[in-house]
Amino acid sequence: MASSTERRLPVMADVAREAGVSHQTVSRVLNDHPNVRPDTRARVEAAISRLGYRRNLVARALVTKRSRTLGVVSFDTTLYGPASMMYGIEQAARTAGYFVSIVSLKSLDAANVRDAIDYLAEQGVDGVVVIAPQRSAGRALESLPQGLPAVAVEGSHTTGVPEVCIDQVEGARLATRHLLDLGHETVWHVSGPADWMESEGRIEGWRSVLEEAGRPVPEPLAGDWSPRAGYEAGKSLAAMRGVTAVFAANDQMALGVLRALTEKGVRVPEQISIVGFDDIPESEFFSPPLTTVRQDFDVVGRHSIELLLRQIDAGLSAYERLVVPPSLVVRSSTARVR
Amino acid sequence: MASSTERRLPVMADVAREAGVSHQTVSRVLNDHPNVRPDTRARVEAAISRLGYRRNLVARALVTKRSRTLGVVSFDTTLYGPASMMYGIEQAARTAGYFVSIVSLKSLDAANVRDAIDYLAEQGVDGVVVIAPQRSAGRALESLPQGLPAVAVEGSHTTGVPEVCIDQVEGARLATRHLLDLGHETVWHVSGPADWMESEGRIEGWRSVLEEAGRPVPEPLAGDWSPRAGYEAGKSLAAMRGVTAVFAANDQMALGVLRALTEKGVRVPEQISIVGFDDIPESEFFSPPLTTVRQDFDVVGRHSIELLLRQIDAGLSAYERLVVPPSLVVRSSTARVR
DNA sequence: CACGCAATTGTTAGCGTTCACATTCAACTC
DNA sequence: GAGTTGAATGTGAACGCTAACAATTGCGTG
């Protein structure tokens, strides 16, 4: 019943019959095999378009054992950083002819990440890139499903899995040195949450510059990346004396700090200079426009696919680490101390 | 050669042999078929974990003709709105046991969208959700691959494809009425780019409230969602006389407006009130904190999956339209006119 | 105790591709 | 003109799973 609507989609055999060739010849045409006579090719192509045939990639994947799908495991893709990396990854993957299957986690504990990877492996992805900015997530990479190529982004540097990351330490050094160069005696720091690779790298970079310059190193104020955390930190900072320069571990927290200072009547950059991290699109239009550290997330995404494909094609996973340098963007939230 | 590393992954037959049953019984255990004796089940499960067996979903998809994968086509997932919807979609899909394969487009013209959908269809997705906020994208939905279930998000309302969207008109009405209620004579509008559904809805809502109240309707200033466009519009607005209230079509442009006004020494909200749209996480910490219209992207994502799964399960696609109401969030960028 | 019935398990045949291996045919070579 | 080559095509068998049906078992029933 309902024969006309339920008519099944044409398969290779239908095309073969229509074109008067064997199914294998159809397959050859589809896969650009060289040894097909031009007129045969034309006949097959005509049959394909006449029937509206589309090849079934699932069947193909079954026999080739390649799904041409890559998995991506990420933390909260609502955030600018992960979202941008995801974007770069997807673009690069599609350009290389791969599909991208995503899993977006609410929490990056090892069990969750492991589950996500297993889930993708079961689906038959050819490889995974794990955006693993937390130490806990890194642990999940120590026990990958047998032979699954993987790349860690912002990973933990200890798993043996190839990784690509942004040089957090250098970014923080750039920010801190910039403030010192402007004549500030020292720099306060509003950090990201503990356990995050980025937090630790930024703290390290900030601390190292201060120590090298022989400056006092104030206790960092711990945040959680949210503007609200920055706001709270900003209120504390405003109540302290002697604060002239603040380095916030991301732009959203810098915004919160800015807001708190504005509320308390502290002028930026006249009384306090602020530097952020990330260069989100909004930063340029904060009041004042934010000096920040630019991270090229797109490049990170592209590199990670590059590394992954190299593993897939070569069948081996030599450890490799790609570090992307950040850059300082000076705007109006920092000024020479008076 | 290299026999130990290249040993192929175990398949169902291996498990069957190990457990002393038929491969079909293994399949039944895996699929929670009720008629399996508990001790048989236990034996099979033991064999599975002993061998580290993982089922091959590709092979399963080939025979069931269901990949349990959903496709999502979206525009620039770097933006807060699309990223949030994507997140909601992915969460909902995974909860329902589906994988999510994404395609993130740089431009939403009909050809691009059609290609993306075809691409996903070839991969064998069970359905697609298309985040199609531009009219041009909507056109691609008029010719879907044969029998492919689809849902449009922020779609064009004319394609017959089930859709879920946020009530843009109502959101704009809320914003405009709020400003009128504060005693403003009329409200200027910085709009999104033409051809976008959201732009048009927001213009319509804004205009309708002004007209109903018998107020003058100023020419909208055309933007492109970016903070920079808002900044340019803000400079124009600052140069005009009689402007006391501005409704920007999104928060980023509102930020730009805010910045321009601040630069020109115009105080917000004392001299000019501003309302945005989206309620991005940063808005609360702008200077001043932004009054805006909240859109629940998460809910939109969840609803779209709901609609899609209903189509897949029922095998039919009765037109259905789900409208999610927005809400006004009053903060400090708006004030009673003096 | 033969019978029917339900629960449990096994057997066989695809799903739509690609791969490995024929086979055919024309064009060279000596 | 027999033999050799290579291009062009065809044939059959996987790939790893589920669906459909067949077979076996155990149990209650008249």
C-alpha cells in the first residue's frame, strides 16, 4: 500500500540497470576511478541524475571501515572560546571532506569525557578532538578506545596524545609586562577557576614576570570566568588601597571588574588599568575599550584537524605539540601610571 | 606482520563464540530484548566485557536504515544565539539517544544551505534542523531531499516545514512599550540586516507599538548585528536632536551605541535610554547594565528536537509551529524621561 | 500423556557498498 | 599471427549487524 510514496530510494544496482552496466562500474564512476570510458561515465552519470540517486555513505563506511566523520568533545559551547574553536574545527574538517559529530558537556570530569569519547567511538568516528581545558578532562585521554586517533586542544600536556594549544603563559606575560612597562609597581590578578589549564598558565605567566622584575606578587583573586565573578573581584579591588593595575584572566571577568570599579567611582584607566584575555568581539566597545590578549581560536581549530588527519592517514600517533602564540591588543583600558 | 597491534576489533560473532551462544542472542542482549534468560544475558555480558567488545553502529544503521544521527545546519556558530541553540539542540538530541552532526555556514544563501542539507542527507542523518534566520535560507527548505524530516528554527514561515521560533514581534513590542511607558515621546531603532527574519520581526513589533500609540516613527538605522555597527549608529544618534530612547536589535549593537554615546558625553540613561535584545551574559555588566529582551535559546533548541523526533517517529510531517515567548529584563539603561 | 502455547535460542538472508579477482577486448610487439 | 599487455568491465564475496522465521525447550492442560 501507498506504493508511490513509500517507493524506496534508488540504490547502486538501480543505477547500474538503468545505465546498462554493472554496479561496480557505477561505483567506479562515483569514486573517480580512472579506468572508465568517458561515454560509459556519461551514461552512468545520466542514469544517476535521472533516478536522483544518492550514494549511501553508511554502507560505504561499513566496508571501508572509514566513516569520514570526526568527533568533537567540548565543554560548554556557549562560551566564545569553545564556540570559536568548534567553528574552526568544523570548517577545516568539512574542507577535508569530513563530517563533524559533536558532544557538548556540562562538566568535564574524567568519567563524562570518557563516556563521550566511547559514545563517539561506537558511532564509528575516525578520530576525535577533545577540547579539554581542565586537568580532569585530560585524565580521560589516558585510556582511549583501542587505536582511536585523538587530539587534545588546550590539553594537559602529559597524556602522550598530540595536542594543540595557545601559549597561555606567554599571553599572560605579554599582559603583565605591558602593565609594568606603563610604570605600574605591580599587577593584581583575577584568575580563572582552579583545575583549568588556562587559569594555571595565565597565573604562571603573570607571576613569572612580576618575580623577574622583583615586584611584589599579590594573592590572585579567584574567579570562574563569569562577568559576575569579575564584578565581585572588582568590588574587593576597589576597596583595597594601592591597586593601580589588574590583569583579568578573561574578558568577561574584566568586564565585571570594569563595572564594579565604575560603580565605585574609580576611573579606568586614570586610576586603575585593566587587561583582559580572549579579545571577544565586544571588548573593543567596552567603556573604556579593553586592552586584551588575542587568541586565534580559528587557527587552533584548524591545526587540531590537521594533526588529527595526519594521524588517521598515517595510522600512527607520534606525540606532537603545536603551540599557537597569542598577541597583545592595546586599547584604552590601560594607561601610564601618574 | 604486527599481528598483535593490528588485531581487529572483536565483532558480535566473537562474543557469541566466547559466550557459547549465537550472534543473534548477543544482539538481543545488546538491544534489551525481553526474552533472554538472565543467566544467558549474564554470560553474554561477561563475554562482552572480557573481549572489550563495542557494537558497530554503522553496520546497525545499514540494516535498520536509521543512523540515530541528526544533522544541524547553522549560520556562524560563533554568535551567542546560534551557539546557544546548538547547545540546546545537542543536549536534547543526546538525551534522546541521537548523535548530532553539524554544518556551520559562513553564508546562508539558498545554494549553500541546500548543499549542506544534501551533504547531511547523504551521510544518512535521520532528520535535520536548519537554523535559518534569513529569508534566503528558507528558500532552501522548499526542496528537501525526498522524505527527509526537517525542522526550521527561526524560519521563514512559508515553507510548510515545521518550525520553532521566538516571538520577535512580541519581544520588540515589550521593549518599545517599556520605553513609551517611561514617558518617552518616541523610540529610535537600530535594526539588524535586511533579509533576516529577526530584523523584520523586531522592526515590525517596534513600529506597531509606535503606530498604535500614535507616535512618530523615525527611520530605523540599519546595522549588521556587530558592535561596530551599533557604534556607528550611536554616533549618528548622538548628533541628532530630540533622541531620548533607542531600541537596538541586539545586545552587541546596544553595546556599540552605548560606547558611542559615552564617547560623546551623552549620559545613559539620564539623557538617552537604551534597550537591547538577546540578554547575552555580558549585558548585565555593561555600563550601565543593559535593559534587554531575554530569549530562551535553550528551550528553542529542545523544542526543535522534539518536533523533529516526532516527525521521525511518526513518519509524517504535519506542519506545526512552536512559538517561544521572550521576556523583558529591566536593568539600568532605561529611565523615566525627565 | 499427547497437545498447545509461550519463552528462549538458533539459522538464514539481506542492508548497499567496496574489494579482490576474474574476464573480455583491443592494441601492440616481434 | 601467436603472444603479451593494459584498459575496461563484470562477478562474487565480504563488511557487521538486525529481521524474519524456524527450531527447541519447558510447562500447564484436558
